[in-house]
Amino acid sequence: MSEEISKVLTMVEDGKLSKEKAVELIGALQGTGNQVNLNKQTSASYLNKMLKIRVTSENGDNVNVNLPIKLIKAVLNVGSSIAERIPQSEKYVKDIDVALLIDAIDNELDGKIVDVTAANGDKVLVTVE
């Protein structure tokens, strides 16, 4: 099921699917109708995994970021409501569907999420391991 949810999230990211339709599809995949189950518990082993972001440029500029899934979930739960109240950050978080992101974590989205190679050779890879 994680692979299907990953595809739904990619479609939202690419603008091919609305957030509302994505919630409906994820709900159908979970067998919960059109409701995303935000009370579902994520397994401890999954929460110990890392979101890894790797950016490699042809110019030798490299970025390696490792974020614990446990931290991401905590920040999403708390941080989004705080950020909405700060005028300078409100414009950056208003279009983020936090429920959809938390649902991806609760459904233990795993493996390669983003794999992009630009024409100039720059690469971006995002995985959960």
C-alpha cells in the first residue's frame, strides 16, 4: 500500500491531483472511505528510520541531510499550527497539506520518494531508510 500512496503524493506534487482527491484516494486505499485516519499509530521501527535527502551538482556542490521520521512527525504535528500564526511564515505553509504528509508517515511510506536527474547532471534523491 505504501507504493500506491507514494504515487498519489507524487501526483499531488506534480499538480495532477487535488489534495481533496488525494485524501479520498488514500482513504480508499486504507479502506476508511474518504477519511484520512490521523489517529493511526506508526510502528516504532518505522519511526526509527531516516528521511535522507541527497543533492549532487556537477559543480561539486553536495548536500546530505538526514532527518529522523520521528522528528518530522513531531514537527508536522506541532510546527504547522505555530507557523500559520507567524505572519512572515504564513505564506510558506498555507498550501502545505500536513494531514496528507502525516498520513504518508502513518502508512509507513518507504524507499525512494524522489529521484531527479537534471539535464546538466545535477541529481536530487529523497529516500526513507
